[in-house]
Amino acid sequence: MPEFATRFELPALPFERHSLEPEVSRAQVDLLYSHYHRRHIDALNAREPRLPGRSLASLAEHDEDEIRRSAQEAWNLVFFWHGLSGVGVAMPDGLARRIDQAFGGPGALQHRWRASIQDVSEGWSWLAVDADGKLELRHSPTGARPPKWHRCWPLP
């Protein structure tokens, strides 16, 4: 059985903080990473030693609300950071076709996403695949992992 660290650490970003500019500023990355993400890691570590040997995924199912929310949000943020890249990445042809079919293209997806988040005061937006394989936009509240959709990606 794998051993887990007794304390959680803020994971290193998989890119340089400035490399997402101009779409995402270094200041935005710093705020979300150095303050918000760290706050959830620190909240979990403050519960030590009651949480030894536990993973974020296991704590995301914890009975205590504060522990569960911090673990879920920390898990979402790790997932989010690893979905971003500081260098341009070509969209796979299969995904491009599916976005064209479901939304009318990447620009239309971005427009629909921006309109949808105007109605959501906080939380996460996800590009999800439903059980039938159809792409759709979904939302989950802050401190909640995405529901068990077939597959999903966080949208920055």
C-alpha cells in the first residue's frame, strides 16, 4: 500500500508563472496559486495530526465539511494547473471536430462559456463528456469536485 506524506505541500506549477500572459496574468496566477491554493493546503495541514496518511482524493470524501471542501478545492486546483500550458498546444483533430459539432467551433464555445459564467457567482466550469459522448458545459460549486461525469476538463 502506498504511503502518503503526513503534510500536504503546495505542488509546483507545471509552467512558469508569467508564461500564460497575456491571457492570464502573472498576478492572477500568483493570487490563485500562492494565496487561494495555499490557503486550502494550509487548512488541511492545520488539521494534522488527525489526517495522517490521507490523500486529497480520500479527504474529498471526508465527513467533516471543512476538510472535505478544502480537499476538494485543492484537488480541483491541482487538476486545473495541469490542464494549462505556457506554450501553444495544437488542439487534437478529434476534439476540434467534437467542439465544432457541439458548439459551432472554439470561438462559439468560448462565447457560450463566458455567457454561462455570468450567471454563476463562484465555482468551476467544466467541459464535460456525458454518458452518450456528447460535449457540454457544466458547473460545480466552489469546494466541490466535479460530479462523476464521463470525462471533464476545467475551463480557465
